[in-house]
Amino acid sequence: MTEESNNDKNIIYQLSPELLTEIFGNLNINDLFGCALVNRKWSANAMRILWKCPIQLATFPLKNSKSPQEKLCSIISTMAKCLSVEVKNKLSNYGIFIDEIKNQNLPMFDYCLFMEKLNFVMIFKATFFWLNSLVKKGCVTGIFFHHLIFQEICNLVVIKSNIINNQQRDSSKMPEAKIILSAYNPRQMLQGETCNRNYKVSDFPLPSHLPLMTQTLSRLERVTLSTCMQPRFIKELNNICRNILDMSIHCGCHDDQHLADFINNQRKLQKIVMFSLKSDTRLHKIADAIKNKLEQLSSLNISVGQVPLEIFSNKQCDCLIELHLIDCDQPLAKPSDWNQFLCNNTSFKKLKKLELQCNIRNLEKLGIFLQKVPSLRELILIRNYPEEQVSIDKLFRNIANYSSNLIQLELTAPEFTESLEVILQSCKKLEYLNLKDDCGQSNDLNERFSLLAQHFPISLKKFGVEFDLNVSKEKVEKFLNNCFNIGIRKLSLGVYFEEFSSEYEIIMKRHVRMGTLNNEFYGFWLKEQNESTFEEYINTANLEKDHWFDFIRESQTLGFSVTQ
């Protein structure tokens, strides 16, 4: 090795922790594990990233042969070794033996200090697997011992984690809840009725079964309740928790009053997701509770009708950043309800993201609403029953006239692309355009695919179509040529062709070299051409460096699909 290469190597090893953190933040997980083996300094910086939410590492395809359960056991084992000597001695008295009790045998780092996200249910499952793995070492198992070790580990993380110590939140952004509990009702106590969705059950205990965790549970920031819960569970949680930031309720048709009380008692609540599994259910008491909190919320996602639109009447929703209004399966809201919502004097000064899923005839007055929200940057418009003969042109002209500052736009594909061109000619700042499934209705996108690119703004970075197209290689080439001539560069193209041959690939690779297409995204897209949707690519190929673990859907991990 030359002296010059040795100098380069020394310079790399001497990088400051701040620079290493910046560099490591752009690496994938397997590379981070490699960096952790270089030296102690590199290991510390890699582990700070890997241990932000270590439990979810079990779902990643790491370069080893361990099963998800083995990974979970290894993570919990490391956490247990971070427990104090006093707690370890206490556990050993109950027959739970942790190898490293002496101080000199502690782990290299205090890993729990690095954690930024704590999911109670995932750790509950992981401690169960770990405890069972210790049977061969003479440890005892059972509900009592499981609850004991679970409580001690959760308390340790909450005490040590830097997210708990009065972390200052950026008031300009929606808060990200860090301490999470997702609960399901194993018995589905539905008073003799059944809901229309079959959730996996959870054996997460009642709060009263975890007496050592009362203080830790009181710091809970996010709750997801799926299926109707036992009233006792909600009641006990309500007596402990007052600091919930983020609440998702997926049912509630049999515990309307208990959940309403729970919502009303949360002092810092900023985000609510509310859907009942029984689509024809109206949740009047929960709706009243949401109405009481409306002026402090930053994000609201409701099933319209189950929670009526009239909750917005005479409200100043000036903290609201995201609003999702869904009225799909069995619409409960009338056109008059939508007209009143779109035309009333409710204020939305900070609204940046709006999603509307409903019958298109309900959006006749959309222009009036858009005039009130010049702050809007993201619009998702999913139309039900597109076969109805309603003027799309008027709808799209309203978007073009009043939302020219949009950065992200997702729409059900119109029948004629000329309607879409009206928006594209007006929204010069658009970076993300996604055309959603048109429910099998005909459109002229196949015929006019190449011409559509002529109207793209130069700012466009991502374009996707969520249904397969039958477009010739000549039209694909013309489409990409038009993108290049306009000045579009590094475009992430999520369009899937019914017939995709090597001739298409040659054309697209040429535009990767020319800079029209994003090289990294194209490689990912090519590999998965026939397997995934554009939205999945966006979610996995463009991860923010500080939130790489969030692309795993919690609905999957909480059901523990990683073991399958």
C-alpha cells in the first residue's frame, strides 16, 4: 500500500463524529453493519442510526442467516444487558438469568440511549421470544415473568432515551409520536355482532397487569386501537394517559362513549385517524369529541358520514396541516353536506395537504374551498363512480386556477388527458404527479402518452401511473425525448407496461445516460417492473435518511408478519 493511500485511509478514520453521522445517514443497513466493524468510533456512529428503532431491524433482509425471531432475541438480549446491576439481581431472584451482571461485562455502548422510537407491542412480542429462548439455560417462563422483564426493559428505554427528556419539537412540523402502543381486542367483545374485517389478535395485557409501567405508560404518545376494545382496557388507559399526540381508531362502533372520553382527556392531541369497520355506523359521541379538539389538531383523517362534515362549522382550523376526508364504500354524506363544508367560513390558514375520496358530484364547489387555502401544496383527489357524466374540466380548472403552487398531485386518471394538461400548464412548481387507477374506465392516456410530457413542468421529479399501460416503444422514446427537451432531469418514472421488452430497456437506459431518468430509481424500477406499484417504489427508494425504518408499515409489523 502506498504512502498516499495510507494518508487517505488515515484521513477517513479521523473524520469527526458529525461528518460520520452525515455520511452514515446515507448508507443502507447492511453497509452500516459493515462500518460498525471498522473501529469503536465508526461503530458508535453506526449504532446511533441502527438503534433508533432496533426492533424493526428484524424485518430487514440483513446479510446473515438469522430468522426474524432470532434477530429479535438478539436485540432484546442486548437491551437486557443494559439493565442496571440492581435490576439484573432482582430478575435473577425470579429465575431470569442475564449473563453479564458484572459491570466490567456490560455492552460496548449504552444502546438504549440511541433509541428514538419505542413500540410497546413489538417489544412485548420480542421479550416473549427471548424469554422462551432462555429455557435451555434454566430460566423460568410464564406470564408473570414475561410481564416482569417487559416492564423493566420498557422502563429502562423510556428513562434513558433522549426522546423523553423534554425534547423540543419543531412547531412548524407535525410531531412524530415516538412511544407507541397498538392494541387489538382478542375476544372482539362486540355484543353479539361482528365487524366486517378480521384483524389479528394481540395478547397485550391490560394496563393494570403492568403496575411497574404506570409512569412509562403515562408518557405514551401514540395509540392505535383496532377492533372494538374491552371498555375496561380503554378506561384503564384513560386513567393513565393524558399526553397522546397521535390517535388511530379503526372501529369504535361499540365503545363510542369510552373512546370519546379518551379523546377529550388528551391535552396535547394533534393527530386523529377515525374509521369504523362497520361502514354504515355513525359515531356521534366520537364526532363531538373530535369537534372539541379540532382547533388544536395538525392532522385529521376521518370517514365522512361516520364523523359528519358539520363538525367543521364555525371552527377555526388554523393548526390543521393535513386533512383526509374519505367517503367510499357506502357513502353516508349527502351532496348538500359536502357543499356546506366546501362553502362555509371555516379557516384553514396552514393547510398543506388535502385528500378527498368521494363521488365526484360532491366536489362541484371545490373551487370555493381551494380559494381559502393558498397554503396547499399536496392534493390527492380520488373519485368514486367515475362513470357518472360530470364535468371533469370544471373540476380541473378549479385546481389550475386556485392551486398553482402545488408540489404534489395525485388524481384518478381522467378520461381525456386534455383535462390534465390544464393543470400541468398552471402548476409550474409540481414535483410529484401520480395518476391513480381509473376503476377500469377508458381513457386516452395510451394514445396521448408521449404528448403529455410536452406539458410537464421542468420541476417534475416523479411521475407515476398506477395501472398498466399499453404503449409502444416509439411513444416511450418520444415521451422521454419530450421530457429531455423541456429540461427535465433525473425523473423517477413509475409507469408499468403490459409489454416490456429489451427494446424499451435500451431506450430507457439511453435516457439514464442522458440524465433524463434517475439512475438509482430506474435500476430499482427495472428489477421490480412487474411486481410492485409506483407508490411502493416512492416509499422505498426515496427514504429520508433519519426515518429509514418508517417505510415498514406498522399494520404489518404489529401483526408480526415478519415471522411468516
